[in-house]
Amino acid sequence: MIMQTNVNIPITAAQNTAATAGINAANTNLPGLINLSAEEKLHSSKMGPDTYDYCVKGLILMQQNANLTPSWVNQPNIQGNMDSYNTFRAIKLLMDVLAVKLDDSMVQMGIQIKNGVDDFYNNAQAASERGSVAGADAVVIALKDFYHKSQAEQTPPPNP
């Protein structure tokens, strides 16, 4: 796929306010969400696709065979959690799609921004070397360290 080189995605104050309000509303309307620490996440088991299918089938069988459910297992609570889990999955899918679009847009805008500033810096550097444009030296001095760091980040390390 060819990446866009001329990106222009303006966002108005009203759009920003509406988007931010929508995200804040989601946070407000889902007050019971849990925020695990990195260590808690590390030690928690995840529900992947196979586990999800196992749990869906297990809950159906649990309802059909209540006599096999241990007394300490709160089937209505587990079913309620599954219902909420399914709702959260649907919400997360929408958020993930939005996050990918935001990331992709920022990548494209970032490329265009950096290329434009690189061209500006290189032009100022050439003008500074010629001594032909007032202010060129100041621009080169102000951006020189950033430019060289930026170029170093793009240079792959040498093969050993």
C-alpha cells in the first residue's frame, strides 16, 4: 500500500469537544471498570477465543444441568459477568477501530510534519552556508541538535 504524502485532517474545536465529551461520557457511564496494575495483568489469565467458546458452552450446560453446579459457584453472577463481558467486547471493538484510525492518521501526519520540518531545516542550513538569508544561522543553531537526533533514530544499527 502506498502511504499518503499530502495529509490534511483538520479538526475543529467543536469536533474535538464532541469527541472528548463522548469518550468522557463512556468513562462516566462505565464506573465499575477495573484498572489492573502491570503485575496483576501479568498474573491474570486471559480469555482468548478458545477460552471464550469454552465458557459460552459451559454456561449453557451449567444452566441446563444446575444439579451439577457446585454450591460455591454463583451461576447468576457468572452469567451476568458474561453478559457484561460481551457488551464490553462490542464497545472495545469500536474503541479499537477508532484507536487504529487515530494511530494511522497520526503516523501519516507525523511523516508529513517531519518531512516538512526536515526540508525547512535543510533549506536553512544551505542558506546559512551561503550566508544569503538573515536568520538562517539562528534557525540552524536552534534545530541542529534535534535534527541530528532525529536522523540518528532513523539510521538502523550496523550489522555485527
